[in-house]
Amino acid sequence: MIMKYYDSQKIKKLITDIAKGAGVPERDALILSDALVEADVHGTYTHGISRVNIYIRRIQRGLTNPRADITVERRRGSVIAVDAGNGLGHVQAYKVLELLIPIAKSTGIAAATIRNSQHFGALSYYCNKAADKDMILFATTNAEPAMAPEGGYQAYFGTNPIAVSIPTGKGYHIKIDLSTSVVARGNIIAASKEGKEIPPGWALDPDGNPTVDVEKALAGTVLTMAGHKGYALALMVEVFSGVLSGAAVGSSIGSMYKNLDRKQDLGHFFCLMDIDAFMDLPVFRKRIDAMIDEIKACKKRPGIEEILIPGERSFRIANKNRERGIPISNATLKELRALCEQYNIPFAL
Amino acid sequence: MIMKYYDSQKIKKLITDIAKGAGVPERDALILSDALVEADVHGTYTHGISRVNIYIRRIQRGLTNPRADITVERRRGSVIAVDAGNGLGHVQAYKVLELLIPIAKSTGIAAATIRNSQHFGALSYYCNKAADKDMILFATTNAEPAMAPEGGYQAYFGTNPIAVSIPTGKGYHIKIDLSTSVVARGNIIAASKEGKEIPPGWALDPDGNPTVDVEKALAGTVLTMAGHKGYALALMVEVFSGVLSGAAVGSSIGSMYKNLDRKQDLGHFFCLMDIDAFMDLPVFRKRIDAMIDEIKACKKRPGIEEILIPGERSFRIANKNRERGIPISNATLKELRALCEQYNIPFAL
């Protein structure tokens, strides 16, 4: 398949305009488009502009409030519990991060739970924003049911990801952003769009049998990474993001694509640390760079040319994509074009 | 092998006396013996009294300071950076937890890094203490080199565990305590003591080849769980526990058993949250119990009788072990007997 590449700044402008067309205030539309396009820029194509259509459709159906405020429902010292007002996940999470930054600057650490939210894309977007300010954001979110507890075969947990970014002196952030499933659900959706099978060990069908069929896998359950360990971590994420926030938990969470009649009510958890509260920043930077150098100098297994630091590959992709543009599939182009027509926006990429 | 069982209270008394004999102040000796015996009580035999001998030997060789204080080197608001003074890991970590509790009660969340420490046993000991107070402790530690980064075969990371306990209304805490390796190094040591082979997929030999030989595995590297995901999480643990604390990092960490000429200089990370800062406690308890009920009611895969919550199995073992006593291997009995003789303590179990 021949891919065409498009300038990321132009796409941001287009998506900002589409969001504004759907009733999102300008500043919020800018947050949304930045979050989405940055995912594509970094090669996380499953969490970028391919999702614009569903976010806008959910606004159009009244399932997401494009003008929602965030409400701090509870505050003690370094902790806030936030109601996202059923607004756009990206926008509300970004606003919560903005609230946390001065708290963490003041007390060294700050945490927030966010309830009544929606799918909010790639967690590393928020983590990278924190790392830009020499802070470390540990972030988790629950997600629509996809994964069974170890020993079960009923979708209960989402693919419940954990993310953290760490600033370095190497020109890129260490970027950890992983689902607690064997693979992110996005990978199965991607295989589905390409008409491929998935490898064995990824998923169970709706009857609890192993499957390589994408449709059966999407109707069934994704397996947890490393068996009971992934189960335990998915449960931790569910407690932090769902139970502690007051959001929906487990199978009560609405599906973004399937449930076009109710809100998702996702929950997120942010824990933000100011590095300087623990250690002088130049010392930290020297230490983190020394660790990176040591890891990259480790002896390599046969066939391995380079040991990569998490985030290094996506940093390289980002450099390339900022220059040549980001690839957009025909399916996504078609969706964007239709949205532009609907809101009378010139389709200029 | 016929196992004999011994009363846990009597063993605590014995280990307290041995520690006092080695120069540990009484209160600290009580912390150490409680931490060790509770690991055995909960079935974590790899992190309990089988380690007494090495802890005491390291004190005897002057590698651990049995009377060390903890020093808060840096404090800002809800964050403390602590120097453990090369004291006993269990004792110093417990003291740090005691410092964190009032901070988290006041500001909702508190974090500590701990450097200049030693092997401190099972993380869930500290996490459970926090859960006893309706708080959630997220804990990590680095550890002596055992695991290569993804793509490498040189021991760099320890098995870098992550732990968190969550209070419930079910009579037990959810207890998550997992190494980021395929298995904890303790499992390989246990296989070694029993003269068994390890399953394929656990480890690489010193030349980077897969192995089932325990000695080669112990000389080589343990594999990360779930490949690059375990690598990413091990790196996160190393940053939180090692880089950010000022402790030794990666392959600079001393081995407890092999390096009998230098300190370990381990680093730990504690992040303590007061549930009540986020949500009314009765509401949280109701929500966590509802989640547990839902998970346990999920459809079971063939051959699975019950879906277990992390911590449920060890809770049942603890009930059994408190009643019948804890099993002690002949090797450990012999070590304890020798220590008793050395310190003129009656060996009364």
C-alpha cells in the first residue's frame, strides 16, 4: 500500500477546525488536535487522528459534552479528585495536569483522580508534557472491557495501561507507555483493518478458546501480559483509575465504538513528581544519562544491532514524521473529508 | 521431604534475639523479625527467615551497620529523600514508612526515596502495613544485577519489583507484589536448593543462550516478563528507586551473597496515598468489594475452579500457617541453630 504523508501542522489546524465545528471551544480544540497529531507524529497511529471521527460522532450524538468544565470535587493538600463533566478526555486530562503542576512544584508530589471522562488517547502525551517541565508523571487509565482476569474468559478489565516519561539529557524523554495486555487492543483493530490474522497467544474467543481470528478476538478477550502478573497490574490500574476516582469500573465502562447510547465514564489517575524535590536537577540528569549509556553498552544478543531505550524509537520516528509528514490511511482521510464537508471547512492538507 | 512446622511467634522471638546478639537495637530487631517471619507466614518463603543467615553475616563482616539511623537529606512538602545509613533494609524502610504516614494523612500523598540501603525482603510487608491504616503504598526497589535490557544478555537490572496493597472489606488486602522478571530470582535459588531444573523461557546463560540449568541461569541473566514491557517497567523501577534516590544503579549494585567485601547501596521508592483524601472510606470499601465480587463471578476457563484476587491465596496460607506453624527447611534450621550457639541463645522452637 502506498502511503501519503501530510504536514502535521496543517493536520492540527484541520482537526482544530473540525472540533470547533462540533462545538469545542478554541483553546480546547487546540489541546485535542495537538494530543491527537502528536500521537501520530510519534508513531502511535492507533491513538491519533484515526480516532477523530468517533470522538466527533460521540459529540454529535450528545454522548460527550464538548464544553464541559472540570470540577475539583475534593481537595486535600497535594491531592485533588476531579469530575471531568463527561467532557473530551484529552482536554480534561490536560487541564487536570495544568492544575497538578503548581501543586507538585510546591509540595514535590501531587496526585489526581479523574472520573466521568472518556477515551483520552495516548497517556505518554501527558507524561511527555510533564517531562518537558523536568517532572515525572505516572499515569494510568481504565478502559472499556477487553481483558479477563487470570483464569477467566469474560471481558472485565480494559487493556489498562501504565505510562511514565522521564526527562534525560539525550534530547528525548524515556517514554514508557504500555498496556497490561499482551498487546494493546489498537493492534488487533489495526490487524482487523488490514484483514490480517493475529499471532497465537494474544486473545481468547467469546467461548474462552485461543484464537487468531481478529473478529473473534475483538468479540472475546485479550490476554493479560505475563499471565497473573499482567492481571495484577491491570487490577492495580483499575483501582487507581476506576475505584478510587468514582468512575465506572470494569465491565460497567461504556464502549467508545459499540455503546452509542451512553457515556463511557472512564477514570484516570495522575501522580506528578517534581524531580528537583528529590534531587538537584543537574545531578539527576547526569545520573539518568549515565544509566542510559550503561544500558546501551550492554552485550547484545545475536541479531540485535542496538539496545534501545524506551522512547528512543518513537523519538526517531517523530523526527522523521515532523520532516516528511505523517502517514494517513485512506479510511481516515475519507472520514476527515466528510467531517470537513459537514462543517464547511476547506479540506486543505 | 517431610516438613516440620514451627510456631511463628517463637520464631519471631528467636530471630529478635539473634539480631540483638548481632548488635541490632531491640526495637529494630523486633521490626526485622516481624518482617521476616510475616513473609514466611504469607507463604513468601524466599524472602523470610531463610535470609537471616546472610543478613547477620553481613553485619558480622561490617558490611551492614546494625545501629544506623535514617537521615532525611532533603524535604519539600510531601517528599522526603532519605539516607538509610547502610542499615538493615527492613528496619530503615519501616522507619521511613512511619515518617510518611503523618505526611500522607496531612497532604493526601507522600513519597520517599531511600538510598544507601540493603535487601529489604518482601515489599508487600510495608504495603500491608499501610493498608492496615487504610492507605495505599506503591513501593519499588532496585536489586542486585540479574536481568538484561531487552535485546541484551548482560545482567544490568535487578528483578526490580513493584508492589501495592489495597485494603478491602473482605478480611484481606489485595496484595500485588511482582518482580518485573519472568520469575523472581528467589524461584531460581529455590530450584537450585532443591536440585531441580528451571523451565525454558526463564533465563539466559552467561553467553546469552537460553538455559534450564540453575547454575548457568544464576551466573547469567533472568529474562524480563513480557519482553520489552518488563524491560520498560524494570527501567521505571530503576529510575524511581535508584537514579532518583542517589543509590547505586544497575550493575553498580552490590550482590548480597557474592560481594562480601562491599555494601549493596540499594535504593527504594515509596509513594503513600491516604484513601480518604480521594474518597470517603466507606464508599471506597463498598466499591472495592463490588469489584472483587464482579471479578470472582467472571466465567472461568476450563479446569479453573476459582478466580483468585491477588493476595487471596497468601491470605489463606497465612491463616493456615498461623495455626499449624510455618515450615522451615533443614538448611535454614541448621543456620539458625549455629547463630543461636554463637550468641548463646537457647534454640527453643
